[in-house]
Amino acid sequence: MTDLSHADWKDRAAKLTFRTQVFIDGAFHPAASGKTFASINPATGRALAEVASGDAKDIDRAVRSARRAFESGVWSRADPAQRKKVLLRLAELILENGTELALLDSLDMGKLVADAATIDVPGSAGIFQWYGEAIDKIYDEIAPTAPGNLAMIRRMPLGVIGAVVPWNFPLDMATWKCAPALAAGNSVVLKPAEQSPLSALRLAELAMEAGLPAGVLNVVPGFGETAGQALGLHNDVDCLAFTGSTEVGKMFLGYAARSNMKQVWLECGGKSPNIVFHDVKDLDAAADMASLGIFFNQGQVCSANSRLLVEASLKDALLEKLTARAAKLVPGDPLDPASTMGAIVDERQTQRILSFIGAARSTAKLVTGGERVSVDGGGCFIAPTIFSDVSPGDALAREEVFGPVLAVTTFETEEEAIAMANDTIYGLAASIWTNDLGRAHRVSERLRAGTVSVNTVDALSPQTPFGGFKQSGVGRDLSLHALDKYTGLKTVWIKY
Ligand code: NAP
Ligand code: MG
């Protein structure tokens, strides 16, 4: 899959057929309203497909289908070994159809197809495999009660899970919600982002092929204000799992309060600090990873290391290395394996990033980038951008840009670095570079972040929980801890 040439990828892209309708009860249907919306390729500005625009009616139909499947027990009460078999088969099918899934995400939202094929697709398959393998190895509990009593503490699936996900990793964000929710025996109604619905629709079809019963996974493409809100407000949804912005995450808390008090789990934004101390062992490695930490996926990563806090004595040396690395990142056709940067998801997001850059020009020092770039005469592309001398109060140091823009600030002491790092409404991720083990422990303990990476960035695996403190969210994705979101404890007490 990874040795395909630019011509091979273009050829495969030209032959793709898209799934574009709502997927309910195991089959594709037009939206109840008959309406569609265009899915745009941001690298070219051209429409890829007309996709069904699901709204409250489609959501209601999908929830009813999910509820029927749940109550029937066909999946919710299936032998865990059977659920394992289906999820493992789905993992295989994701890999077998990997070039297609990689192309769908690349065309839909502009990421490099080579990254999609080597990171997103195996990542998704690996997570379905991990939860498939886990689910028949988890035991319930028996409480230490008095003689003549047997109190079993059972972990039960919740019922119908609504999942609302963003566009930055379309296949993977859908997977992070669906894999543990399905493994635990729930039914799911998934609403992908309007910018990137195509891979989720194909995933639902592959899940059926793997043996998932009809109605257990439903996918309703559409807009947040219609389909997303309807799912959040639905009285028969037991739990809503969201990934996206903090602003919209708060709306879901409101939807739950106004409807049935459904559980709400939120993976939201970040402004993650990457702290480089003077005693870093390998400044080249720190520069490589700082560059990856902000420019991977064009900076459209919730845990992007968008604030670089560098000890003042190292500033010039590190900036020189970072500038050299940025110079090698040249936006190009996402289908060309030689391209080192892809497109921004859409024109709106491109304008938003450019407005942050415009404002920072007068408050900080532009080191490199700062420009929109055109590829083959157009597209949504922005050069990798670095600002130094960013003061902690600037918008660039406080707001989530969600683009390839790094804000560099210096510090003098460890205390100052910790205070600056924590001076944010977010608490998703953080990185520390130091060769001093004591400092690594001291600082990681005091950083308010769901993941602290030491001498690396964005450390992440299916085995470890992912999520944030403060306004980065509530609850954790990945690992066995994600199952806490999709199950409820039931005590069964037998007197004998
Ligand atoms: P977003 O605007 O919050 O959208 C996320 C999802 O919510 C989309 O499916 C969207 O639908 C839907 N939505 C939007 N408005 C809604 C409303 N009023 N009611 C109900 N649903 C609504 O976020 P985004 O711009 O797609 O994604 C970027 C954000 O995601 C960033 O803040 C990033 O940090 C965050 N993110 C977090 C994580 C994490 O794990 N913490 C991971 C990845 C991304 P539409 O597509 O129609 O707008
Ligand atoms: Mg698109």
C-alpha cells in the first residue's frame, strides 16, 4: 500500500465510488428530506460527491434502528467471543481496503494520502483489533459481602451511543468511539463531520461485511446544527460521545440537560505546551519532534504542540533548527507521496488560520512562513509558520488555531515554565525535553495535562488513555478505561 506512486494514487482515486447516503438498519437510504450537500476536496476546491444531508428525522430513524438491535440482544447479549470475531474481521477488512479508506480521507479533508495509508488506516485497524481481543478477557466482580449473600457487580452495555466526531482524523476518530462502544455490546449512531463523511460510511458497510448485525452501527452524515443537535437532544440516546471543539462540546452538555440527562463524554480542544529545558540531551531530536508536533496533519491535531516554551539560553539554536525543518515542509498534492504537507480542511478554516497569522504579525516576530500557498493553481494550503517572542497573553498563545502555526515563548526557570504551561483553559497534552530524571518527574507531576510526553511528543497507543483535564474534556478515549464510558455497573444481589 505504501509503495504506490503519485500516478497510482491518482489512478485509484479516479476509479473510486463513494457511499453517500445515510446508513440505517444495515442499508443505504436517501435522507428523509431528500436533501444533499457537496463534499469538497480542499486540495482542488472541487466537489467529490453529493452526500445525503441527514436531519432530525434521519437521526430518529437511526436511533430507533439502534434501539431495536440493542433490545433484540443480537449483539448486546452475544457471546463476547462472537463480538471478538466480528471486530477482528473488521480490523482485517480495514487493512484489506486500506488504500480506498486512505484515499477517502485524503480526498475529503486534504491529509497526505501516504500518512492516511501508513498511520490512520493501520491505527484504525489496530484499535478494532485491540478492543476485539480485550472484550472476552474482562471479568466482572463479586463483592466481599457477609455469608448467605452473593453480590455480583456486572458491567452492562448502556444501550444506544450517539457519537459525533470531527474531520481531522475522520476514520480514526470514528474508530476511537465505535470500537470500544461496540465491543461493550452497545448500538451506535455516528454523525461524522460535514467536511469528511465518506470514510465513516464505508466503515459502516465494512462492519456489516464483517458480520455486525444490521442496526448495530448506523451512520448519519449531515450538519452539526441539524443532525448533531438532534442526536444530542434525542430522548432515547443513552450516552453521547463527542470529539471536537470546546465550544460545541459545551453545547452537548446543554442538550443532555434539556433532554434525558444522557451521559456526555467530551474530547475537546487543546493548546498543548512543549517545554524544552537547557539540559535537553539531543536538541536535534527535540527540533525534529517539535516540528512534527505542530506541522503533522497541517497542525490540525487536538494535541498539537502549538506552544513551544524554550529556556532562553537555547532559543536561537532551537529556532535555527526549527526553521531548517520547516523549510523542508512544502505543501503539495496530498496524493503525491513526495509531498511533505497536505491541505487545510476547507476555505473557512484556511481563512481562520490566516486571520490568526495576520493578528500575530503585529504582536510577535514572524520567523518563517505566514503565507497561503497555491498548489496546481489553487487549494487550501498554508506554509509552516513560526512566530517567536509570543507573549503569554497573545491570542496565539491562548487560542486553539488548529493549523500549522507555532507560538514560541522563552522562560528562565523551571517554576516559570510550569506556570506558563498551565496558564491555559486547556489540559490535553504536554511535552518536556530534559536529560534530568528528577526534573522530568517534578514537572510532569505538576502539568495539568491528560498526557505528558517526556523526550518525545504526542505519545499515544491503544493501551493508554487519551483525553484532557480542564476544558479539554471529560472522560478518556482508548485503553480499557474507555469502556467506563460505554458501560454501566449493575449490582445483582442474591440472598441464599
Ligand atoms: P467542531 O466544530 O466542534 O465539530 C465537531 C463535530 O460536532 C462535527 O461533527 C460537527 O458537525 C458537530 N457540531 C458542530 N456544531 C454542532 C452543534 N451546534 N450541535 C451539535 N453538533 C455540532 O470541531 P471541528 O472543527 O470539526 O474539529 C476541530 C476540533 O476538534 C478542535 O477543537 C480539536 O481540538 C478537536 N479535537 C479534539 C480531539 C480530542 O481527542 N480531544 C481530537 C480531534 C479533534 P459539522 O461537521 O456539521 O460542523
Ligand atoms: Mg471534504
